[in-house]
Amino acid sequence: MPSRAQFPSAFMLSDSHLKTMLDLARRAALPIEAGATGEAILSAEAVSRRLVAIIAADVAGYSRLMEAEEEGTLARLRSLRHDLIDPKVTLHKGRTLKTTGDGMLIESANVVQAVRIAAG
């Protein structure tokens, strides 16, 4: 099994980010496991793989906006997602993997399509 020493560019993840990444890896059929110290480890078992681009989006100033006007902020975010983001994801053959209060993860078949989605 590969170790952290073999991958010096590897990074430590918080528990919630590690859980999200592991969930996505399982959906994508990647052999990734959580190490005892919170590191992501690529398993040695053979599986079929596919290469995708992942877009991680986050609303800047979300906490401030929610504090100022929660209902309006949620309505505007819902509207932007419905009218702008979701159609772009569909148009460029992407797939929304996960949404949170102020963020989302989107999968795209390649980097060019991911950039087109992100560029809006």
C-alpha cells in the first residue's frame, strides 16, 4: 500500500473533508482509504478508474449575508442555482455531486467542460 512518504505533495484533510472525499471516491470507484492519522491512502487493489474534473464552489461572504438577511440570501442562492448554475452544469454535461449551505461539488468529464461550467 502506498505511504505518505511516497507522495510528498499529499496533504492532511479535516475529518469532514476526508469523509466527503472518501464518499466521492467510493462513488467514482477509486480505491482510497482513510489512514489512521487522517491521511488519504490510495489502496493497492485493482479497480476500474475514470478521470474527472471536480469543481468546488463556495459563496464568498455567506455568513455575513445570512446574518444580514437569512431568508433573502437563501431565496437568492436558490434562484441563482436554479436559473444559472444548474443549466450550465447540464449544458456542459456535468453532474452536481453535493450541495451544502453555501457550497457545491460538481463533477465534469474533463477540464475543458469544467472551465466552461465555472466560467458561467
